[in-house]
Amino acid sequence: MNSAHTIGLFRGPEITPWLDDVARLRVTVFRDWPYLYEGDLDFERDYLAAYARSAESVFVLAMQGGEVVGASTGLPLADDTEAFRQPFLDSGMDPEDVFYFGESVLLPAYRGHGIGHAFFDHREAHARALGRFGWTAFCAVDRDADDPRRPVGHRTHEAFWDRRGYTRQSGMTMRLAWNEIGRGEVDHALTFWLRGLGPLR
């Protein structure tokens, strides 16, 4: 695999032409552990519509030969659904002060080339440039350490997120249901990770 790639940034209405590409990537990448998601493109388009409606959203796309091979998204938390905002309200945090990172999805062949860091760099820079956010945040699914479906040798992203300055908030959890492969609709816990949006390092 040629590791050469380009990074494209698309903001607000500019993201609309890319919704189907990101929807397909979500279905592909989230099929693997730890999400085990039996994807549905119609649902994905509906989910991503919140980003298309937000004037301050961002898509960071990794491209190779004109093909989107990775995507990372963000929008003001206040522009997302109530389910995402409620844990912050319950913790006494104003959603208006938080820029939310939706996902980072990258095809396996393109991992290990710094794209993950680029995804965070560009989203944090976008949030910082908007000039009104004190925090960036994302959430990740909670899985039991002894889940028999966990692949042998699987490494979590927690060390990477920690190095990026994010801290897991054990008291801030939301519930989402999705279709798991072979299990149908299952309710899941997802816990938030936060970082104060300080000066660019």
C-alpha cells in the first residue's frame, strides 16, 4: 500500500457532498471490534444530517487517489441530539462550551501513518478557531475486558487519547442502541473523554 495521502477539510455546508462517503466508512469500520455494528446506510445518512445542518461542523477526510479512506467529524455539541448533550447537563457543564468529535474512521491499510493525529490536530484547530469553546470531547463504547469477542492482541486507543490530553470521565456516560452482528439491537454504554481546549501546543 502506498502510504501517500492527502487531508481535506470541509466546513459547514461544504460537508454535504461527502455524507455518503462518511456513511459508508462508518458502516465498514464500525463492523469491527469494539462496535460490531451491523450497519445501515439509511440510518447513517440520518445520523450525519446533524452535521450537514450545523454551520460550524467539520469533516476531516483522508484521501488516496480521489477515494475517501478515512474521515473524522466534529460539530458544536449544542447542534447534536439531546442524547449527546444530556450527560454534560447532568454534570453541570454547558453544552454551548463543548465542541464534540463524532468519530474517526480509517480503513485498516492506512493506519499507522499519522492520520489519526492529523484528525485530532485539524478538529482541535477548527474548534479553537471558532473562538468560543472551552472543551473538546468524544465518547467511546465500553466493553468488558473479558468479552470473548475481543480479538486476540487487540490494543485499545486509550493510550493514544491520553497522550492527546483527553481524560475519561467515568461519571459521564450515555446509552445508545444499535444492531450488533448476530445479536440484533443491543443497548450500549458509551463514556465521554474530555480535554480543555487550551493554546495550540
